[in-house]
Amino acid sequence: MILEEFENCPSSKNQNHVKEGIIDFTAGCLGGIALVYVGQPLDTVKVKMQTFPLLYTNMVECFRKTYVQDGIIRGLYAGTVPALATNIVENSVLFLCYGFCQKLIMRATGATNAEDLSVFSNASAGFLASFFSSVAITPTELIKCKLQAMHEVNSQLLANGAAHVKYIGPLALTQEICRAEGLKGMFRGLVPTLAREMPGYFFFFGGYEGTREFLRKSNERKEDIGLWRTMLAGGVGGGVFWTTTFPFDVAKSRIQVNNLNENLVTTISKIARNEGIGALYKGLTPTLLRAIPATATLFVTVEYCKKFLNYLF
């Protein structure tokens, strides 16, 4: 009786919410780190193919040229530091806010726990949570994309008569943008990021939770489906995310790398008109090849970290 009163008292519930928030934040942070190291080379290929579509005919050629020209660290893993910052911030904020948004939806629908939420409810929680992560990641995403495409930008400048070009790191690039454009310059591409992330994470979490629900046995909880089925569900979530939102990501990369002062609709319209609809899906193959194992790794890391941290605390 005393234990029940303690568990139902407001201070105890608040403590539980704080603990769950810290666990979600930490698990998302670790998941983001794992995702970067698994997927960074193919993410670099994706950005190069999106922003310089005439330079590369296919993914293999882009991968090979990047490796030959700049090697592994400055080439395929270019932008790893801001990519780590982006994914740590994005996934820690995303999973923290996802947990809070699930609780809001539970309160609105009368569900007693997250396990009872429908696939649509979980997808809606992901949609709401991604607003906060989108705002948080735009500056680091900008730096990451610029570093990944720096070789091509410099080659273009030399071809246009520039006397010399420079390769700079993430900190120097950040300082350069802030000097030239102020803090506002660090948020170039925010609207395309929101357009990509919010519907994308609706399908991301919807695909993940829907697949977990489909794969679980009648006597199992979704949390207990095991490593391989969790990885499969994560891969489905990542594949659905990128398939549904890729044109927005192409526009975002063009706006950020080329410093375009255009809105999302104008950029997409120009690409479709001048280069064809296919250009809006340039780089989708390496993206899917990256996304499926990377998001499988992300969700496995998140789910097992949450289990471990809940066991510890």
C-alpha cells in the first residue's frame, strides 16, 4: 500500500520522467556515434552526387574518385567531426523529445504506457520530436556538407580562374561563415531540413514501430524481439525515411553547399526543370545502402543502451 502511494505521488513520477529523459538522451547520443562510423563514407558520396551531379555518373565512380583524390580521412570520412556533432545532437535530442512526445500522446489518447500506442501515434510522436532536432542540427549539418563537397567546390573555383584555394577544418569554416554572414548564416537550409525531417521522422518511427509490431510474436513485447528483428525494423525505418524525403535533402544540400539564397520550392523547381526529375533522386542508391545498416545499428544501440541503463538505474 505504501509502495503504491509512493509510486503514484507527483514527485516520484517527476523523478521517473527525468530518469527516462536522461536514458533516452544518452541512448540517442550513443546511437548517433555508431551511425556515423557505419555510414559516413556513403553519406559523403551522397552529398557529392547531390551537389555536383554532372561530375559523377554513378556511386562507384564517385566513391573511387573520392578515395583516389583525397584518401580515407580527408575524402570518404571528410566532415566526420561535424557529422558526429550533428548525429549526437540530432539523435540525443530526437530520442529525448520522442519519449516526451510519446507521453503527451499517451495522455491525450488515454494509453497507459508506450507499448499500447498505435503505429500512427508513434509516428506522430516522431514528427513532433523532429522539429526540435531539426533546429539543433542545421548548423552542424551545414558544416558537414560543405566539408564533404570542399574538393569539388575548390576545383570549380580553380576552373573559374581563382589564383588559389584552401582546405580548412570545421572550426575555421564556422568562423568564416559567421564573419561573412553572421549567426543567421549558420542556419542556411533550415526550412529544407524541417521539410525533410518532420515528415521523414513520421515515416521513420512509423516504419520502425510498425515493423516491430509485425515481427513480434503474440506472446512477446516489442522490446523483446531480439537483435536481428530490431535491426530489420531499424533498416525499414531508415529506408522509408530517405525514400519519402530525398528530394528535400537534395535541395538542402544544394542550398547549403552552394550558398543559394533561394527557398525550397524554387530550388526543387529549378532542379526538376533544368536537370529533370531524376536529379532530385541523385545519390539515393548510396543513401539507401548507407541508411539501412546505419539505422539498423542506430536502433539496436539505442534499444540495448536503454535496457542496460534501465537495469543499472
